[in-house]
Amino acid sequence: MRTKVGKFKTPYTRNVIVSYIKAVSELTGKSPTYRDLNQVPGPAARTIVRHFGTWSKALKAAGLRPKTNQLLKGEKTFIRKNWRKMTDKQIAEDLGVTPEVIKYYRMNYSLWKNRKGTSKQKHKADGMRIYGKNCEVCNLPITELHHIKPKSDKPDDWAILCPTCHSIITRKIVTVRTRNELKTELKPYVKNLYKTIGF
Ligand SMILES: [Zn+2]
């Protein structure tokens, strides 16, 4: 029969855990992963997570960055709770990952729809109120906002376009410099295009 060594669980303090993580990282020469720690004697990875909330936070306390950009469960919850109040950069700094990771997570779960402060969403809503819900060129009801002048917040520099008409401009097939050129330049091109493909 195997003898149990410690009858009681060792009460680890945060300081002990931090120096333990540092020691393991010096030993292995990298930021330890959750799995790495489970292979080394000492506080269990899940104990550490219980103390710090997330694995990333524990690593951060030890002055380390997580090895991967893979988000852990607690971190995903953190993003879902905070994406409205915090920027991607702030969240990324908190979790110790790159802002892109946060952005991709948000995009995958549609966590952007009513985010405050994104002028593009606001411009689209305002633009649709002024220019209608359909594409201004071909009348398709699926639309995007096009900035005729990049980032402009003047409605005169906006157009409500469907993805096709929009891409004709962004791919520089037709140049549109004013709202008037939507009619004089883009519309004839789109009409001709639809005729060619028999639409
Ligand atoms: Zn269109």
C-alpha cells in the first residue's frame, strides 16, 4: 500500500506561488503552461488558478507572459463581462495576450454590435436614416456604410451601399469622390455589370 505523505493540503500563499512559478520558468526557460506545472511537484495548476482567478493573472503576478494566445475559460468570461467598458488593448493587457486575440474572440461571438464609441456603427445608423435602408446604387437591402472621404463624420461624405457596390469602390474599379459620382460613375458601371451577367 502507498503511504500518503502529507495528510493535510499545504496552504499556499500568493508569494509562495509566485516564487514557485518564477522558479519553474527559470528551470524550463519559458513561461510555464498550465500543463507544465501539473508535471512538477508543488502547488497544482488548479490551486494557482483558484488563488489568482486566471492562469494569465498568475503568470502576470510572476512577471511572465503566457506562452500562447489561446484563451482560457476564465479569460473568455472576463472578455464577455468587460468588452463594452474596456478597449481591446486594456483587456489584452489585463490578460497578457495581444489585442488581436481579443478582437478575434469578439468577432467570433458577435461581441461588437452595440459597442459604444465605434463611429462606424453610429455613422451607418445615421446614414441609413438619411439615405434609406437599401443600397443607393442598386437597391439591394443588405448594406454597408461607405466613407467617400475616409473617417469623415459628415453625412455628405457617406454612402449606403451593398457589399457588391461597396467592393467596386474599395477595389478601385470605379472611383467615387463625391455623392454625385455615385449616380454618374458607379451606377452606370453596376447597371452594365448586371446586364453582362444577366441579372
Ligand atoms: Zn448595390
